[in-house]
Amino acid sequence: MHVEPERRDESRYSVDEDAVLLFTGYGKLHPARILSLSQEGCRVLTKERLAVRSGWPLDVLFKVNGVALRFKGILRWANGGTLLGIRFVSADPQRMAELARAIAAMETDATAPEDTGSKIPTEQAGAERTEQAALKGAPSAAPPAVRKERREAARHGVNTSASILLVNVGSTLRGRILDLSLGGCRIRTEQRFPVGIYTRVETEFQLEGLPFRLGGVIQAIHDRNTVGIRFLDLSDRKRSQVLELIGEIEELRAAATRGDAVEGSHA
């Protein structure tokens, strides 16, 4: 069967976990292994060749980091009847939150970006190597090691309008950014924040004439209107833009401090 190219928005992470597939209307359980996972879906390798077609509904049961999950999905494509691409559908908020927590654990302190934009991100490259090995019948490669970034990003106070898009709900909340760092930001919303931590979001704002749209996850809820967001999946370009913006903020603050010192010396 022809492989349908994926048009995913979420980053994919290499995993190696047991799974079970149950196609709607068929009572038989099909053992499999998950090779890669995102909030949109997963890729699995079945232990036997399946006569399946794209568009078939199914349930996927698996564990990530010891958390048992079950999602309804749609088969997007099948390669050779054993390597399947599945898109999650109709997931309730609790299960999406559980999946977000599992993915956030994999994303936490993720590997630093490559030196050049031409290289494939480490997680994606690992997933593709695993899938290629599976197609050839070779043993699955182990997921790449994740290097932890031990540096704590400094936060800088800002005050500009912002929007928070709740990815899985499709609604948008408006508010103002209170502080910003390379790792995330804190936003006070105009309305009460309606969802919990580990909710997947996108944050839009404009500073120093530059528009930003950054993906992330709710890391903390300080009160009913104030939330902490941790940025995820920053590309090299976006990371450079945020760093440049933070540098400009620091220069403006330093210039203001020097100006205050000069005025104080002439008082």
C-alpha cells in the first residue's frame, strides 16, 4: 500500500513500547510495538501482516513511562501491512492531559539544537532509523539519549499583549505577558484559565516589532488568571529570535540603569 506523507504539526518522539491494536468491528487483538509518538498520533509495527486499509477506525492501547493509555484512532497508512501510521481522534481531555504529561516528560530538557538547520532533529532521526530498521527486519535501534540542560533560564519582566491558543480545544484566550525567558513565559489572561497543567498551547505575541508564535505546554497555574508556559520544540530560527529579543531587553534595562546612575550622581 502506498505510504501517505504525513502533514503533522507536532514533533514526533522515538519510543519502544508494547502496544495492542483493536480495529472497530473486529474482536481480535493485534500485538504491536510503538516506534514513535506525538500528540497527533503514532507509528506502530505489528507482529503479523494485517490486511487493513487507510481510514479504518481502531483503538490503540499502550504504556508510556508506566502510564497506561488508550486512544481511538484512524489508520492513515500502512506500509507492507506491518508498519502503520495512526492518527488519534475523539480523545477526552483527561486522556489528552495524560498523553501531554508523558510527552512533556520526553521533551523536558530536550537535546540542544544542531549547529546547522540542515540536520534532522535528534528525536526525528532516531525515529526514522528505528522505522527503517523495522522495515528491513533488523533489530530496533535504541532511542537516542536525551541530554539534560542544567542551566536555569533567567526571566525578564515584560508587558505586552498576548494570545494563548488551546491546541486540542481550538479556543483562544487573550492576556498579557508578565515575564519571558528562553524556556518559557508567564501570562495573565483576561478570562479565567479553563484547563489544567500539561495542556498543549501556542503563544502569540509581538515584542520589539517581531511577531512570535511559540508552541508549549502549561507548566504551572499560579492563580485562576495567571499561568506559566514552558516552550517546546523551538526551531533554531525561533530560538535565535527569542535569544536576540532577550538580549535587546537586557541592553535596554542596562541602559536605563546607567541613566539612573548618571542622574543620581548629578543630583
